[in-house]
Amino acid sequence: MSRSKSRRTFIKKGVLLGVGISLLGESLYACTANKTSEKLSILILGGTSFLGPHQIAYAISKGHSVSTFTRGKTKPTIHRDVFDKVEQLIGDRENDLSALENRHWDVVIDNSGRKTDWTRKTANLLKEKSGIYLYISSTGVYFPYTSGGIKEDAKVLLNTPKGVTDDVLKMSYDYGVMKANSELEAEKAFGVDRTIVVRPTYMFGPGDLTNRFIHWPIRLSKGGNILVPGKEDDPVQYIDVRDVAEWCIRLAENKTHGTFNAVGPSEPMTMQNFVKKAASTFDVNNHLIYIDDYDFLKKNKVHYIVPWIMQDAYSYGSARVSTEKAKKNGLTYRNLKKSIKETHDWWYSDALTDEIRERFEGNPNTVLAREEEILNKWKALTKN
């Protein structure tokens, strides 16, 4: 099962994992400029889905050359114009790496490491022909999130515990275990001093077709009575995909090896504060209605609206991951309102078809579709 499919399934079933258009945005690039003017040859395994197009656009803007390795099936919905400048290699990480043989790159960025064996095979094939291997992992390696302040040196599971019978819970363990073992395979092949591991939390922004976050740009732009789930102190973490993409290129430029949590925002934020700030993006009247009753939310199948994840024994630390090391090593953050607006504008642009939009906005099972009904139930309950 692919990473994107497994993550979507995981979220849809309510298990509580915590996991733009402008190229430079408001990142503080000048403060973290690369230490060398060297132009790199970069191979991106994947590259056409979500994170990849932003990495490619930024890399090309810096004068680097880019090759991608994909099955040739996914078409980007962002930065389409830059792909004319990209060498597009076709193959399959499952059984056909021939396009990568007898080739050399300065940097390999592994965006599509969805199986440990895939990482093992590509890393070993390229270890003598490339300088740096950057593996895109996930904060999912920390599952279950039993504590807060999770740092990069926290112990992670390398095997799914025995006796896990719930299918969705097992999927959560399996995903984290796969990512953790893939990190090790990259390090075994390239060595610690030539390996970069980036562990993003939930990414959002232009190009995101997972529909994990799009609820908020859509809903907040419409105004009116808006359901805001969660207790007053429920934390949230998220990051603009472009902040991750551009930081990956800078890490590679600077040869900054190590493991890093790619998590935002820059300072702790609650769900209520997130919605207040995001809502101010749009010049519409709104009334935020806070529902802090977990039992009511569960009964009405509101277990999450990313970045909010209902807190429980498995998810307590999912939005309490440390950002300290990443910030010290150059991770910067766009303004939330700008990110929300540019994601909204991408969603309603010609980059997507009406069919894609309707698939989400017309789905009767989403909170977006059921919001009025849920708010009416809450109003009736709180009147008694």
C-alpha cells in the first residue's frame, strides 16, 4: 500500500496519528543561504506528486539540475512549467531500477520510500555513485505518541508489537516501523555522515491531493457558523509543504547530515488559536463555535480535522514534537494566512478539475457536508 493511500486510510478511519504559489514565499532564505555556490545534480525518487514539484522548482531556481525517477503515471498539479527543465527517468522501484544504473548524482532525495526494500535497493545501487542520500520519513516513526516534546533521538519501534489485532491500529504501527527501518537502510548504505533524514508532520499547501487539510481553506472562506473541535488547550502541529521542500534543498546544499523533525509552527499553537488566525485570512463574517465535548464529537464521527487530532493514549504527543533542532539548522516558516490563502487559490484554480473538487466537497460523509447538522445537535444539547 502506498504511503499516501495508507495515510489517507488511516485518517479516514479515525485512528489518531499526529503525525505555494510563490516560490520563495516569506521564508528567511537569506539567513540560511548555502555555504557554497556549487551547482548540484539532484535525483528525486518520485517528484511529481506533492512535495516533489516544490523541491524541483526551488532547486532549479538555485541553478541546480534535477532528474526524477517515477513510473510516469502521476501528473503534477503545481509548477508544471518547470518539468520541461527536468530529466524524467521512468522505471519502477519494485522491479526495474535500470534507468538509475551507471549514473551519478550529487544528491539523491527519496520522496517515494514506501517500502523498506525499496530504500534498501536504491540506496545500495547509488551509494558509490552519489554524495548524499536524503530520505523523506515521517513523524509517524514515533507512533504511539505517548509523551510530549519528542526529539529526534527518541527511541522508535523497528517491529510491530505482537498481539495488535485492530487492523487500523496495526496499519499505524506498520507505517512507522517501515519508515524507521527505511531510515536505517539509507544510513547503512551511505553512512551517517552522508545521510539526511527529514521527518515531516502533516504537510499542507498547493498540490496536496490527500484532502487532509483542505477543509479549512474551503470552510473559512465561506464564513458563517464554523465548527471548531477540541478542548481549549488541544495543541496542533502542521507545516507548509514548501517550507519542507526548500529546506530539503538547503540541507543538501550545506551537506547538513543528520535526522530532523520537519514540524511547525515555529511556536506552540492550540487548535482554537489556529482557527482564529487562519479565519482572519478571509474578509467574511464568521462565528466560531467551539465544541470541546469529546464524547459528543466521537458520537458524531468527528475524530479529526487535520491539523486537529483528538487526544488519546496513542496520540498525546502527535502534536507535541520538538522543533528545536530543525530551527537551529535552518528550517523557516511561511505566514499561516499566506499559506491558507495560496492553498485556497490553488484548490479553485485550473490546476484541478471540477471532478476532483466535487469528490471532496460533494462527499456527504465529510465534516464539511455534515457541519450544519452537527452544530444543530450541539445547540440542542447545550440548551438543556
